[in-house]
Amino acid sequence: MAGQQFQYDDSGNTFFYFLTSFVGLIVIPATYYLWPRDQNAEQLRLKSLRRVHGRCLWYRLRLTKSQQSIIPTLK
């Protein structure tokens, strides 16, 4: 163990291992966390909040804003 020496990588072969681990550990989870939700999930969340915040102004504004932004799609 005491006889091990560190060897510097002059050619940069280990850079791709670093890049792959960075993408796998940082970028993919961050993308998943920051990816926008679909409209159905937002509607379900607002429906669950209706009992508690149904009369609040911010809730009514959020509800009307989300209903205006729904784009009809053909199925």
C-alpha cells in the first residue's frame, strides 16, 4: 500500500470517465427534477388544494391561469 505512486494522465484518457459520471450523477437528476409537469398533473394538484384554499385569491388566479393555458389536442 505504501509503495503505490500516483501517475498523471498526460493523454486525457480518464476525462471521458469523469464526463460520464458527471452527466450521470448531476445532469440527469437535475433535468428530471426541473422538467415541466404536464397539465393533467397540475390540474390534479389544484383539485386537491381546492378544499383548503378554494376561497383564496391566489388559488382562483392560479386556477384561471392554468385553464387558459390548456391547449386542446386531437386524440
